[in-house]
Amino acid sequence: MAIRWSQFFLPTLREDPKDAEVISHTLMVRAGLIRRLGSGAYSYLPLGMRVLQKVTAIVREEMNRAGAQECLLPALQPMDLWKTTGRDVLLGEVLLRIKDRTGKEMVLGPTHEEVITSIASEMKSYRQLPFTLYQIQTKFRDEPRPRAGVIRSKEFLMKDAYSFDVDAAGLDRSYQRMVEAYHRIFRRCGVTVLACEADPGMMGGSGSNEFMAPSPNGEDQVVTCAACGFASNLEAAACPPLDGPAAGQERPKPMEEVHTPGQYTVEQVSQFLKVTPPVLLKTLLYETDAEPVAAVIRGDHELNEVKLARALNVSRLKLATAATIERVTGAPMGFSGPIGLKGVRLIADHAAMRVVNAVTGANKAETHVVNVNPGRDFTPATVTDLRVVTPQDACPRCGKPIEFVRAIEAGHVFKLGTKYSQALGATFQDAGGKHVPMIMGCYGIGINRIIASAIEQRHDVNGILWPVSIAPFHVVISVLEMGNAEVSKLGEELSQQFAQQGVDVLLDNRDLSPGAKLKDADLIGVPVQIVLGKVWQTQQKLEVVERASKTKQQVERAAVVASVQQMLDKLATL
């Protein structure tokens, strides 16, 4: 059915919203897709809803094609389930918690591993496996800093799927099917993604990949290698230990304490002692579920807390308070060092262990130690990769140079293993009669983020450049002289013709100036625009404009439907 703009709720804005931080947020508000209700909560208006439905349809088609079965799970979940897996503590304040009238603790679900696993536990025989269930559901997370419109919000729409297999080989097959489905989804939605190695994080499990949509406004960083195709989330990117002696290595010297009044930071100490930051060793104290931990890294490196938590095999990890630091080291913050620490687990980065005649805190106020040599003056319990990769590092796969790309996380897949099935009793009887836990996988994709990513990657100074597959309309017919009965009638006839051919068409029959109509058509980003104006009046031809390239064609009335359909078919392949 053809839709008339005059009857369609589509409030466009000329000015950028004051709270918009990124281009997708700006354009989604200005083009009338969304409106902000509160912090991290957005209403989808009719134009935005049309895009949301088209993305959802693509996701649903590809999930079904991959053999997954759709279900719908409650957003309201009992806290007891989360306590069973321990994720009530792990997610902490991110969980939106409420109590019902009986006082029972409930959660507005940020994800559904616990719920789906409790349902899957009804399957008791290996003959009933494998299977994959999915849903498209609203999720809730109490984000401390909602930002970038729908990219990071408190309420969002997500497709989450869960596979259940009898063994690791089966999980590998289910996982690969989902990875392939994700590539098809993003390709069909017109979004370019990088499939990156990632850390499982609070989800747990043995393996994980993120699908990252490159964008200058992305809040994540991806490490890539053009030579071999390697891609990894910054948190997961490995820094292999360097081989051989450090460059310019000197002979170890005797340790010596140096008075360093008021010198706390790497920069201050470096300048005060006239050394370079790589010569300093930072000792960072953390509190964990068990004992305090001291992590040692080079002064010019940044500690990767994800790697540290993985190396320690802990779920809770936070920087020690000033009081804890003083209690453990005997010195105020800024003077911690690795020498002589007691009751603290010491862990060091590979690169830190290569520094000769280093500078460290002395665990004494206003004092540092020079000529500290790892292995001679302190011995860590563990030496491993603890730091954030830098542009100076080589690709961990092929050794060639790496690049950093900002990106939006649009999808994430996990090999969960038995973390949830063991905790929630989802076991089955195998062929030998033994009861074993199901092997699980989890596969999430952000519906809202696909829309935002498409806009981030496809826009110009005038507005959105929708790919045909998820455009709210395929064609907009702009009637520039509504007072002309002949032209107005032609617009109506054309819109009906396109609608009959299955083309989503918007007829701009508003009583506005030609300039306002053309600006709105550019803003909302419909792929093809038909202009009924001077060209029709003077030449009896229709002006057909391709939105992305701004190329124009003058087409005969009888050929316009076929011509536009060819244009749409061509655009759909780009």
C-alpha cells in the first residue's frame, strides 16, 4: 500500500539534537526514527519501526535457515536463577532489580542463559540433542553511562540464540553455523563487520568472537592486520613475549633507594630521575575474591584487566583502595613496588621481566628504588601477557604491523561449554547411560545496533543513505507542485503503481516548499527519489535520483517503474 507523507507520523528536525554525541544518534532523531524518553530509553516512531521490522525479518530468516527454532522467554526473571549461577554478584549493579508484591526478588533480564538452560533441562536423552533455540526480545541493563543513542542504552532489542550439544565437536558445528548466519545477516543488512577474536567476559566459556562494525564513533577498538587478516578486540589481542635480550641492554647494577618527594606518576618519576618511562615498572594492586594481587608492568604500558582476571582465574577484580594499598605495602599510593611484598600474589608481564636496572616504588613514602632487576630482586609467582597491545607491537599471528580501528560491537558469539548446564542441572543420558551436562553455545546480535551501524557507515552531509534491504521505503515520490491537479494526480497514480509491484513507496504530498521536501527526502535516506517538478512540466519526463550518488536520470512516464526497479536491483547488490 502506498503511504502518503501528509498522513504519516514523521516529525523531522532541521537542527541537531543537543544531547546527540554520534552521527547515528543525530540522524535517527532528526530523520524521525526515534525520540528519547529518558536516559538510555528510546521510543521508535513509525519510520524507525519500519527499519526495525526489516532488520528483524532478516535476522529471523537467517536464524531459521541455520536450523534454529524461535521461542519467546520472559523479560521478568526470578533472582534465584541468577544466584544459582553466581551472576547476581558478577553483574552487580548492571542488573535491574525489582520486587513483586510478595517481596520476591526479580530481575529485568539483561540476557537469558539461565532461563533457557532451565527449559532445556527437560531434554534427558542424547537422542533429543542437538537443538538451537532463539528469541528476539527486549533486554534491560542499568548502564552507568548510556551514550550514543541506541548504541549503548538501558533498554534494547536483541536476538539471542542458544545451542545445546552432546559434545565439543557438536558445539563446534553449531557455533560455525551461527558464525556463517551472522555473516549473512550483516551482509544482507548492508553493514560491514570484522569477525574478531574476543574475551568471553562475564559470559564465561572457552571461546568467543565479536562482530565489530568499523565506525569512527565506535566505543571499542579492534586490532587488525592487513597482511594475514587477523582481527581481535583490543581486550583479547595477545602480546607474545619478545625473544632475545632487550635492545641496548646494560649490565645489572646494585639497587639503591632514592628520595623522590612528591613524585607519584610515571611521568613525574621519569622526569625527576631523568629516565624514560619503559625503564619504570608500575606495581598495581588489585583486590580479588581471594587475596590481594600485585601486577607489574612496564611504565609505558597499560594493564589489561581482562587478561589479568583470566590469568588469575577470578571473576571479581577491582583496583585496591588507598587504604588497602597502605595496609599491604606500608606506603601511600604512588610508591608501591614489587620488592619484599608479603601476603600478596605477585604477577608480572613478559615485557616487565626484560627491563634491566629498572625503577620501582620502594614501598616507602616519598621513595623509589633504582637498578631493580626482575629475577634477581623480585620473583613473580606468574609471568604472562598482562598488557594492552600497542601500535608498536607486531601481529601475534604473522609478525607484520598492526592497525587500530574503532568499531561498534554488533554481535557476539560464545562457546559456553558446561558453565550453565552444570549449575542448573541441564544433563542428559549419553549413549553409554551416563548422565552428563549439555554443551552450550550462546549467540547474540543487537537489532538496534545494526540500524545504528548502518547509519554510521552510510550517511553524508544531507542525511542517511539506507541500503535497500532495510530502508523504510524504497522510493519517495516528491510532488513539488501540489497545487497543480495534473501533477498531484500523477503522483498518486505512480505511488499506486509502485505499491502494486511490491515496492515500498512514500508519496510526499505535503503542502511545503520544494526545498523543504527535497531536504527531507535526503534526510530520511530513501534509496530512490522521483521528483515531479520542472522536468515534468517542461519535458513530460520524470526525474529519478539515486540518493547515495545523487545521479539523475530523466525517464519516460511509461518506463519509470521498470527503470526504478532496475536501479533498486542494482543498489541491492552493492
